[in-house]
Amino acid sequence: MQMTVKEIADFLEGELVGDGEVLIKGVCGIKEARQGDITFLANSRYNHLISKTNASAIITSREINYSLKPLIRVDNPSLAFANILNKFNPRRVVHPEGIHPTAIIAKSAKLGGGVAIGAYTVIDEDVIIQDNTIIYPGCYIGRDVRIGDNTLIYANVSIRESVIVGSRVVIQSGSVIGSDGFGFITQEGKHQRLPQIGIVVIEDDVEIGANVTIDRARFDKTVIAKGTKIDNLVQIAHNVVIGQNCFIIAQAGISGSTTIGNNTVLAGQAGLVGHISVGDNVVIAAKAGVTKSIPSNVMVSGYPARPHSIAKRINACIQNLPRLYKTVAEIKESIGEKISARGRQIPKGGKS
């Protein structure tokens, strides 16, 4: 496939700057692009790559106005690039269709129109799956589970009993929804499991990455609210409530009964203790250790997590510790030499 830069600008409803007749044959990242490719720039810290890229045209934000190459200026370069990427390289995904003969489906289960069930999937008693939902091979859907319409569940996902999954949800391979929460009581040196009788509720338009674990509540429900996106390898413990439109990034861990507000971001490997609350519009930086509640509209980092501006100052001091140690050692040595010299000057039996 090939298009002129002007045709791409028209397709994206962007503003063309430069030669619109340049022919584009491919789409690539700004560092990897070759002549004939179109690329994009969404972050101003990489503006210096505009003059270095081999791409024949660049999709940028509207404030960029300098380049020897044609520009297509748009409000959201990342989204525009995704749209043109899909046009040049449409994904040909072939989902399962119909009910595979090896699938095991309980007689009491109710399947809507257009539902697809892959090979060796088990649908337990009293499950309800609404229209056009697709379940890949090797999945287990437990008793009394409810799944909305147009949901996509990839291979080897386990959804335990009584879990509620909304519409247009995507769950990637290997995830486990509704496993028992990690609750024990120790008596006479032995760990006794506490019953976990609650459920998990996954609301509409949530996406869950591969090998994510979301534990059922002990009594009530663990909730992932509408529009939240969860990366691979995330652990969400029992009774956690995550608000709408959050990003939970890889290897983050959220302990039990913690509440997270709307539009909050947990970066990679962030860890939260249990029974705290995190407000709306919060950013928790990578590897942060959150030990107490966080108000809305702040960014925190470090361990224990602090406002990012404070954490940066602390980190700067830590980086200076080797130099400070050397300076203190030199001062101690100097003081020691002066004391020794003074001692040699005092006559035996004399006074200072």
C-alpha cells in the first residue's frame, strides 16, 4: 500500500506543512524509519530526532513548525499514528467462531447470539454469556459467572465462580479472575485459611493483560471500574476497589482492601499496602512503595512514597553520600592529626 502525504493528512484530518506529493510506502518509529516511511513525534523531549530521522514525513503536534521534511500536524500524534498504522497494516485476526465440538458446556448455561467458544473450554453450571462474546480455547468459566456482550477472552483464562464481567472487556491469556484472597489466621503455630466468599466485578470496557491475578473479596466484592486498563503480571488482592479509567502497569501489586480513585496511574512494580485509599488523578511512579493514603491530584515516588518533588531531593542527597563520606573522613583525619600534635606539645605531667 502507498499514499501521498496529502492523502494521509486528509485521512487524519491534519494540517499539512510541506510537500504533499511525497509518496509514503510504510510506517515506522522515528529512530528506525527509512526513506519512504512516515513516523510520528508525540513527546517534546525527542524533538531533536526531527532532524535525524530518515523518515520521509512526520506526524507531530500542532506546535511543531520546523522541519526539512513534510509534517502532518494533529492534536494527538500518538492516536493519529495508530490510525495510519492500522490503515497500512490492518491486523488480520481470526477469532474462533461457533461452538467447538470439544467444548464442555453445562446444560444450565445460557449463551447469547453469536457467542464463540474455543476448543476444550469448560462452561460450568448457570453461566450466562451475552451476545457476540468470544472465548478462546482452554478457558474455564465457573459456576454462576455473568459475562456481557462483545467481550473477548483469550486462551487459558480462568474465571472463577460468581464473577461478573461486563461488556467489551478484553482479558489476555493466562489471567485468573476470582481466585481466593490471601487470608489466613495463625493458631497454635498453624496457618488456617479464612473463607473468601465474595466476588469480583469487572465493569465495561476494562482490559486485563496476560497473567494478571484478581482475587475475590472476602465478603463483598473486588471491583475494577469502567475503562480501567491493566498491564501484564499485576496482582490485585481481595476487596480492592479500582476506579474508572485507571492505568495499572506491569508487576504492580495492590494489597487487600485498598481503594484507588479515578484516572490514577500505578507505574511498573509499584506496591501498595492494604487498607489505604488513593485519590483521583494520582500518579504513583515506578517501584514506589506506598505505605499510607494519598490525596487526589499528586504524584508520588520512592520508598516510602512521598511527593515526587521531595523524593527527588532525597535521592539527590543519597547520590552525594560517597562524596560526603569522603569529606567527613578527611575532616576526622585532620582533627585527629591536630589532637595528636597538640598532645605531643604538652609536657609530661603538665597542663594544657
